[in-house]
Amino acid sequence: MTDPNQRTRDTRVGPDLATASVVVIGLHGRDQGPDMIEEAVVNLTADPTVAWLLPFAAGGSWYPHPFDDPSEENEAAVERSVVRLNNLVDSIGIARRHVVIIGFSQGACLACEFVARNPTRWGGLVAFTGGLMGPAGTHREIADELHGTPVVLSAGELDPWIAPDAVRSSGLTFERAGAAVTTEVIPADADHRIRPREIDQLRRVINAARRPGDGGNT
């Protein structure tokens, strides 16, 4: 049973960072907490070699307004969140190619922004129902420094919070920056959730991000 206090505090699951085969940073959605990521993602991957860092957003929100509002409406909060995540990554002490960034909904949008603002060879980016921030039609360019980073973007076609075009356009932006992008819009699906097929995609990203010599068991 999940500790009820886990909803409002940073959480770590799995082995010590020094011995983990991969480190995954998981960002929850609006009005949620780390327990959401643990229940919907961590428990389903069931890999004891993976360390999960699940930060909590104060007040349950990474930024105040919808992701597709004008960028200045959210920028101060997004920048604070990005700085916080940079500090977290720096504290891990392993190469970024073995660090995977994931998120759901609002957390997925922040995950995309974090990688876009810190382009390098990451272990991967998996955005469950999210994309880059800004109004529809905004042209974004990212430095061409992702060097094959696996990026997986997915959402239901009829999701009430994010339009398919936002997912697809984010994928194209990451592709131009050198990422290996997989974009999936699930037809006629209006559920705002993480699906088993999306967990399968995450498993593949995790397996590719392992430190050399670690086979894992996902």
C-alpha cells in the first residue's frame, strides 16, 4: 500500500543510485503526486535494477496555466522547475545517457521542456500525454545536440487536454534536434491515462539506456 504522505514529498524507489542500471526521473501531472507515477508506471515496470526519482511539485503543480498558453504566462514557474531538475540530475552522479526523463500530462510537458532546454545525449524522454509548451503553431527550435536520444511522445486522439497536433509537432521539433523519435496518437481514444502499450515503450527506452554490462529484466 502506498504511503499517504508520499503524495506530498519527493520519493525514491529502487536501488542505490551508484548501483542502479538506469535512473528514471518521473514527473507527475497537475493535482497529483509521486504516488501517481509509482502506481501507474513504477509498479508496472517491476525492475529492481532501476532507480526512480519522483519529485513533488509544490501545490501539486509544476506551472500555473495550461501548457499551450502564451509562454510568458508560465515561464517563471517553468524555469524554476527546470533549475530544480538540473540540480537533481547533477546530484545523481552518472552520465546523462543513463538517465531517462518521463512525465504524465503536465509532468510530460515539463519533461519535454527540460530536455529541450538541456539538449544532450539523454537515456531517453518519454512523455505520456504531453508535448512542448506554447500556443498551437509556435515554431520551436532546439540545438541539434540530442545525438540519437530516444524520445517517445504519445496521447489519445481525443484527449481533452492535449491536441494530437501538439504531440506530432513536438516530435518533429525533437527530430530536427537529432533525437530518435517515436510518436503515437491512439485513434479514437479519449482517456487521460497511461496505457499498457505506453509502458511497453518505456521498457524499451529503459533497456537501451542501461549501463554497459547490465542486462536488467524489463
